[in-house]
Amino acid sequence: MYQPRKNNLIFSFFSWYIQFIIKKDFTAFHFDNIEIKTDASMLILANHFSWWDGFFIFYLNKKVFKKRFHVLVNADNYNKVSFLKYLGAFAAEGKGKDVLDTLSYAGELLDDPNNLVLVFPQGKLYSNHLKSISFEKGVMQMINASKKKINIIFAATFIDYFAKRKPSAHTYLQNWETEEYVSLQLLKSAYNKHYDQSVIKQTQITE
């Protein structure tokens, strides 16, 4: 599997650069304030519709959560976008056992309360206009590989232009209080309920 690399100089530069380009290319970036348990790690499950998605959550973590950022990406992105590995990206190098090892690695990351792990459960890019979000089964394997002392955060991001030349982005967040028994279907259903409510909030915005 491909693991994150450490280089403080590269991390510091791109940490500044991501904040710079979000402020440069967007009229505003809005997000909810939520309470989290500080003695538990964070697993953020987010919709995936653009090149910006990981950067939004990275920026949000820098400003609010202040944990060590990690994101599960595919092998192509890990290799093509060379700086991602220095921002906490990890990926399965191959298939089969390597995928299981990668999910186990993510579970280990979630056992450290200082860590945040971002996952796009859809597994690939889809339109921002989807009515529901699909979940790959690897999400549950990751959770089950951990000790389950986790803040599970649902994130739904939408972009609109309204009357501006540059768009504004809104990330709606929910800290999901997990059930004693968590299944993939339960997780997917709870996320999509949050997603539906976020769509309603987004469509009620006027300028």
C-alpha cells in the first residue's frame, strides 16, 4: 500500500496554498459548527463531485478540528498528484490483500484520537446533483478494523454561483451518534438523510 510521506516544508507550503486558492477562487466557503469528542478520532464521510473536495475538508480541519489530516485516495491520484502524499494521502497499491491491508491501516489511524481520516464512500467522482450517495463496502471494513472510538462526521458540500462571478461553497456537517451495531446499510441510510436535509437547506439559500 501507499502510505503518507512526511516533509514539513511541502506540507506547510500546500497548507498555505490550499487556503490561498479557496479564498481566491470562491466568494465564500461556509460550514457548520459542530461539537466533537476531543478524545476520539474523526472519520469524515463526504460526497465527491470535484477536484476541490479534499481541499475543502483539509482547510476545514486546519481552521476548526486541528487534527492530523489523512485521506483515502485511489492509486492513480496518489501517483499523479505528487504532493497529496505529503498532505496525508494513502492508497491501496493493488487489489485483494493490499486493499484489506489499506483498510486495516485506516482502522489503525482511527485508533489515535489525534487523527482525522477523510473518506469518499462513493469511491469515484459523481455529479453534484445526485439524489443519493452510494457507499462502497470498504467503509465498514475500515470502521470494524478500528476500536470504534470515533467521531463519525457526515459532510455534504454544494457549490452555487448565484449572482456572483465566483461560486460559493457550503459544507453541511453532522456528528452522527452511532448506534451500538453499525451496518453499511444503516450508515448509508443515515448519511443520505443528512444529504437530503442538506440539499433542502442549500435550495433555500437566496441572494
